[in-house]
Amino acid sequence: QKEVEQNSGPLSVPEGAIASLNCTYSDRVSQSFFWYRQYSGKSPELIMSIYSNGDKEDGRFTAQLNKASQYVSLLIRDSQPSDSATYLCAVNEYRRGGADGLTFGKGTHLIIQP
Amino acid sequence: DTEVTQTPKHLVMGMTNKKSLKCEQHMGHRAMYWYKQKAKKPPELMFVYSYEKLSINESVPSRFSPECPNSSLLNLHLHALQPEDSALYLCASSQARGGEGEQYFGPGTRLTVT
């Protein structure tokens, strides 16, 4: 049984600062890792995917993966009030040679203070 | 274009009703998913279709019946639901590439069972 752990927060960060979100997972065969942003009452929106160890940058977002430590993180630089949302960490594993569903963490509620 | 559409946006049904949720994608994805999300909880996987065949059923009660008429469409037929089935039902799609494949979510159908 895969488990994905996140601190539920809320995590409060001043506008313009770096927000750091963390996630750990229990299943060593997990292969793909994703960060979704979910605004209240809306569906999850994919913001980052990462498949190999190291850093991946996309605009103000950087995802970091360390498979040995079973740890994935998301950094948001120059945080804006519009970044206030719940951030869901999700993992996927190769199963039965085809598509597989995602296992989500409980999400971290991020608040950017103006 | 990473668009998944879902209809209806909202649905209220009684416990004796039969209704269907619909999902459509035109990204050429060959994997489609149903998730259920209760308030303040992460999405939970219900079903996975890969190349129009049901590949994963996460022990979902038979009152939920999925159907994949073609590679672009996914339905969820509902019958004799319980009030605890009230939730946001999310459809997603991805390339069926084993453990990889970014999943894109539709806006969801908010279901209320009375």
C-alpha cells in the first residue's frame, strides 16, 4: 500500500518569499511524481512532474526528487497571493505494464500573505 | 490543449435515481480515470481505463458502473447511491505510458445524493 505524506499546514509565507513544500512516499517502486495545485471548489491543476533524481525548474517552480530518501519537494519563488491554494503531491508506479492511478498526499494548504 | 470536459457540473439525485456522469477528452490520450474527492480530502482513484478496457477497479461498489464507449469518452453510471457518495467526481486522462504519463483533470461533477 503506497503512502504519501505531506504536512497539511497551513503554511504561511510572505509575498515575494520562497515557499517550500515537502512530500515523502513509502513505496520504493514509485516512478513518477507530480505536484498539483487545487483552489477551493476547483479541480486539481498539474503544475510540475518529475521522474528522475535532481531538480526540475519551470518558471517560478522547482521540483526536487531524491529517490534514495523517498522525498520530493516543490519550491515556489517570488510567491504571489494567487499561489494561495492546496498543493497536492502525487505518485505513480509502473503497474501491470499500463496506465496506473495516482496516489495523493493529503495536501498542504499554502497561504501567501500580502 | 490539455482540456478534459465533464458534464454535468452539478448533479442532485435521490437514492432511487439512475444518472450518468460524462467525460470527454480530445488529446489523443489512451488512458482515462475516475476519481472521487470528498471535502478536505485528496482525490481517491476509482477506475482506470487503458485503451478502452477497464484495467483497474479499486474495489468500488457496484452502484458505480464505468463505461468507455470510445477512446475519447468515459461515462460513470450511478444507481441506488447513498448520501455518503456525495462528493466531487473527477475525470482525468493521460498517455498510457506505464508509470509515466501526466494526468490532466477535468473540472469535476459535484454530486449530492439526497
